[in-house]
Amino acid sequence: MIEDKNQQRTQLSDLGEFGLIDHLTKHFEIKQTSTVKGIGDDAAVLKFDDKKVVVTTDLLVEGVHFDLSYVPLKHLGYKAVMVNLSDVYAMNATATQVTVSIAVSNRFPLEALEDLYAGIEAASALYNVDLIGGDTTSSNKGLLISVTAIGTVENDREVYRSGAKPNDLIVVSGDFGAAYMGLQVLEREKEVFKVNPNSQPDLEMYSYIVERQLKPEARQDIIKLLRDLDVKPTSMIDVSDGLSSEIIHICKQSEVGCDLYEEKIPLDPQVISTCEEFNIDSTTVALNGGEDYELLFTISQDDFPKIKANPNLTVIGFVKEAREGLHLVTRADTRIPIKAQGWKGFND
């Protein structure tokens, strides 16, 4: 982490654990009527009426999931919330609360954690969720962040990975591969900086893909859109580990096969041009890059007229019988078996 030598540094030991929690969370406001008691007691108290509750959690580890040499702490706080909200939306649910726990080494002053929590606060405010608790502890391995997100969904509106049926259409929001290519650009600039610490990178031509890596947005808007269109997906998942991995999850749990069409996978022009620059195949990046946090879902063909004109949604394939397998249909009309090559958490 690059630090300004003249920046004020307040030791965390000056506050103590409870003083630190009070300091970092004093600006968070309660927005949800379901939050009866937030931070300040042994546990939060939530009250839900006739809705189902969904809960998800994610752990981000320095050196594994993020590199503070080019990830600003405010962006990291924002992203830590986003990756969890995305899982809530993938259940066709509305996110309502989050808890945030951190383990931090003594190289981080209070001001660094203020930046981290500023990002958490910005995400919470924009997505209308309440921070209701968490934990802080020390670490001798850098920074660890664990976020748990809670949400609600009306009875019979929840969507699982297991509901896809043969002849359903496979639909995605947004575009793919941008976050991965943004990471490639940032890693390249890091290596340049090592050689020449005085170099100032010009990332303007990569603005979209770098933002997709550093500041992703969970697709809350798609859940509202589907509700407004009166479309309930038959299955759904968020694309965090790569498009190929996620369609395999859906097909495995739904006991179906699929055809994905290479020419239908949406790519931003900046992804295409950067893939050419790095001599990387753009389809491979779209299928396996990960961290796009878009939604991948299946719908009945009867619902196609409701979504066909929407610029936020793209039909990229259809569901088949399990015996027909999982295939990518290339632009040359060749069928290639789909294999998961995205993020694997325990691989070297």
C-alpha cells in the first residue's frame, strides 16, 4: 500500500475495539423498517412479516482477492458490499441489511479504515441497505473483510439455480469480460511502476474496464425491471466466477443441458480492443474472466416478448435436455463442450 508520509496516522490502539466501531459507524443511518435494532447491542434485531429472508456471506482476503497497491480502500469497501448484494439479487430478492467484519494489521492507521468505511457507507446509501453490525479484530496477514448480506423476497418469488427447464431461454444482463481486462491493465501498470516509480499511468482509454474491476455495481435494477415486466426467471445466478462456471452451476442443479451462442455474448468495445492489445481471445475472457457481477438467468419462452426489446438484457442461448450436454456454438457453427475455467478459490 502506497502511503503519504505526511498523512495523519491515528493508531487503532488509541481507540480500542469498541471505540473504533463507534467511530467508523457513527454516520450510518437506519433506512429499513425491518431494522428494529442495529449496531450497539449483542445482536441486531430484525422484523419481517410475510416475507422469506435470504442470507449470504463473502470473505475478501488481501493478496488473494485484492491488491492494495492499486485498489483504493474506498473502492474496496464499496466492492465488498457489492459482491454480497449481487448474491441477494440473484435470488430475486431485495437486499435490506449488511454486517461487516474486518481483521486488520497494525500497518493500517485509523484514517485508512475511515476510507474503507466511506466506501461501505456509499454502497449502503446507494443500495438502501442498513449496516447493522459486524466485528473487528487484529491480523498479522494484512486486511481481511467479511460481509454478510440479508434480504427479503415475497413468498413464491424466490428463484433458485435449480429451476431451468428444457426450451427455456438463457438471458444475461450487461456485458462480460470487462472486470478481468481491467485487472490485466492494473497489473500491467503495477509492473511498470515497479520499474519506474515516477511513471504516471494514463488509464483514460481503459476507464470502463478499470471501473468494472474497482467499482462493480450489483444489478438491483434488473430485479426491479423483471418485476415490472412481470417476468419471474425459472433459475438465476450472479456471474462472479465466470460465465462458463455459472451456466454449469445452473445446468448441474437443474439437471439440464444448454447451447450458448458465441456471437450472442455481449462484449463492450473497450473489452474487444483491450483483448486485441493483450492478444487474448475475447470469448475466452467473457466465459472465464469473472467478477462481472451481472445476472445470468433462464426464462420461459412465453416471457420472451416481454424482454425482447430491452437493451439491458440479451438472450445468449437456450436450455436443452441433460443428455445433450453443455456446448458453446462458435461463430463458425462448431459445438465445443463448455468447461469451467473461471476463478477457483483453492488453486495456486
